[in-house]
Amino acid sequence: MNLSGRQKAALLLVQLGRERAARVMEHLDVAEVEELTGEIMRLERVDQRLADEVVDEFCAVAQLGPGLGGGVGFAQQVLEASLGKDQAAGMLERLQASMAGHSFDFLQQADARQVVSLLDGEHPQTIALVLAHLRPEHASAILAGLPNDLRADVAHRIALMERASPDVVAVVAESLHRKASAVLAPRELAAVGGVQPLVEIINRADPTTERAILEGLTERDEALAEQVRSLMFVFADVVLLEDRAVQLVLRQVETGTLSQALKGAGPEVREKVLRNMSERARENLLEEIEMLGPVRLSQVEEARAAIVQVIRGLEESGQIVVRREGEDELVA
């Protein structure tokens, strides 16, 4: 058996039944009761052979028949019998809130294209709820695969979302889980959305997707779109970086990428980059820029996006600090 001691104890309590389990829990402290209740809520259905093994291990005989029921209902009954209604309600609330964030774990490793297909036909609010629960980089790839109009609508809803009832989250997750079973391998209010999660999603999108999302947001809510833009780091914001940070970035960027990114860049950006290079590297870069000649806008945007990704990666790893426009100066 690959079960922890806590999981085995929870499984045994389920087999004992509500009243006997409650009498056992009366002898445990609050922390132990809360931990065991969380495990009981996760049980759902248990293979009978595994249940029998647990019974044997605890030297008890308590078979309830094939497929043993756990879940929220049983957990609530046990808690109320052992702690009383009021204390049980508070504990159950905390446990549900903490578990809501894991409702969409079955989508975390799924291919983005599969998730897009899975979400096809779902209401934009449902899609926004799902994406707000996923890792930003994963949600970004999924958002990029949505049709343009739907993508902007979903982005708008993520930004305006604040809290979601765990009951709603559970219903949506269960519905999608059933729907996904054929194609994918196998909290009271939990904060899931808002402007910052949307910014993190957009920050990981390609330039075309990023532009489309922002244009769509502008059409729906210009003030919100401006708020999102103010929180995003774009290539021109390189002027806000400390010189040491710029030098770290330049070490990870190839000269060809940098030369394309600087095509058409403003004098402040150009000067910021050049003064943080050695004299020889600066001469080589200027020479390469001259040799490039006219460059397609899409190539320039792609090069700038690559550099921004390097900056974001260094920020996430804590190697540099990015100061956004309008933020206070840093004090050493």
C-alpha cells in the first residue's frame, strides 16, 4: 500500500461508520481532527481490496461492502457528532477553501490544445474561472488558442473576477472532469482572478496574442485595459532597469536578437543598452544594426518579446528587480 498513516486512519474511520468514527475523534485534538477530516473528504470511492488491507493492518473486522463512501457529507456528519455544529461548520469551511485551489489539478499537465478543445462551447465565465485556477504560463497558452473575440471576453472576465464560491468551483471542475475523462490523462470563497493574474497570463503570451488581448480589452473597457498595460513590462521599459540588471540581461541575449530589437527603438532605450556594453561589443552591435537594413515589424516584435522573456525570467528567479512606471524608486 502506498498510503500514509493519516490516509489509512481516515479510511478506517470511514469503515467504522459515523457514530463510531465520532467517538474515536472525541479522543483526538482539534489539529488531528482537522487533518483526518481533510483526508476523509478526499476519499470519494475506495477499492475494496485496499480497504480490506487497511482493516487487516489495524487488526479490525469492519467491512461495509464494495465501494466505501467518504466525501463532504460523511465528513460533515462526523465533525458535527464530535465537535458540534458550529465548530464543525467553521472547520469544514476552512478545509473546503483550501481544497478549492486543487479542483483543476487534472488540467495542469494537459496539453493546451486539448484544454482548448475541452473548453469549446463553455460559457466565457466558466473558461475565465478555469484559467484563473491554472498556472499563468499554462493559462496563457490556452488563452492564445481561443478565438479572438472569446479571448478578449475571457480576459475581461478574469480581470473583473475576485472570488468564487467553492461550491461553484467544485461543480465546474466535476463537470469538466467527466467531460475530460475521454481525452485527458489522468475553498468558502477562494481568490482566483483579478488584474494581476491576467497580467501574468498576458506576459507569457506571444506578441500577436498579447496585442489582440489588449485591443479586445480596450474595446470593452478602456480604463481596465490601461490598468493592465501599466502593470505589464514591455521592451521600452528597459530604461527603468538598473544598469547592473541590464548587464545581466545582455549576457543572455544574442547580438542578432538585440540588433533586431533595437531597430526603430527610441533614443533612451538605445542609449540605455549601449552604455551597458563594452566598447567592442557596442561597436559590433552598431555595425550589425547597420548591416540589417529594413526589418519586418513582426521580426522586431519577436526579438523584443524574447528579450522581455529573459527579463521576466531573471525577475522571477530574484536576480533582478523590475520597477514599473509610476512605482517609487528603490532605496538601498
